[in-house]
Amino acid sequence: MFIIAQLIGLIIIFLSIIGLQQKKGERFLFYQIIINILYIIQYLLLGAITGAAICTIAMIRCIIFWKYKKENKKTPVCFLIIFILLSIMSGIITSNNIFDYILTIGTIVFTYALWQDNMKIMRIGSLISVITYMIYNLIFKAYTAMILDGIDFSNLMIAIYKNDIKNIKRKKEIK
């Protein structure tokens, strides 16, 4: 089971790299749906129940958010509230240690980041979430997922620099 979980992690790495390079939130969310399905399987194989529960909620969240973004509509705030509450309840019910709560916090930040339409906030929320997942994956020996976390972290830093910091510098130069 451990080796299968790590192989699933390799597939997640590939899909995540592609997903993070998307310029539209709709496409990013589509990749997140697939990635969450794979994370659920990986975490179940590793016995990381809180991770599997959180990713199940995250997958449903991504499907709903994706549906609205695909139709160019704003996801109603009630869904944001529902998914934050579900994440909190899941964390409380399934948590066995402090690291489970850290994952829950990262998921809540990521839920807000996905809900709103600003890609800059989406990237920053993703960065915070990646850091919490990195800690969780280390504790539960999801080693390929940790590789992904490192790649995601680097990828997000590049995307933040390229799309956010560099643009701020350009705007200052124009003034």
C-alpha cells in the first residue's frame, strides 16, 4: 500500500505542475478536482484519515466552485461558509494530533482563496496551504506528496514573482 500511495503521489505531482500554470481559475479548479480524488486515495492508503476527509470536502468544494466559474458566475458566499464549516467539523471529528489541525487551517485558507476571483490571492492562499500540507505529508510519510509540496512551493514562488511582484515593479517604473 505504501508504494502504491507514493506512485499516486507521482501522478499528483505531474497534474499539479500543469494546474498551477493555468491562468484561469476555472482550469485551475478542474485540475484541483482530479488532484483531490488522487489525494483521497493516497491518504487512505497511508492511514491519514483527516487528510482523506479534508480532501473529500475539498473535492466537492472544487466541483461546486468550478461549476460556477465555468458559467462565469460568482460562487455564492453560502458555499464558502458551508465548506469552511465542513472543514472545521471534519478537522475536529477526525483529528488525532496538532498536525491534523494545521491541515484544517491550510484548507480553510485555500477554500477562501479558491472562492474569490483574484488570482493573486489564489496564489498566496495556495502557498499557505502548501506549507500546511508539507508539514502534514512529512508526519504521515507521504514522501512523493512532499516532493510535490516542494515543487508547488517553488512553482508558486515563481508564479507570484512573475505575475504579481514583477507587475508591481513595472507599474512603479511607469509612474
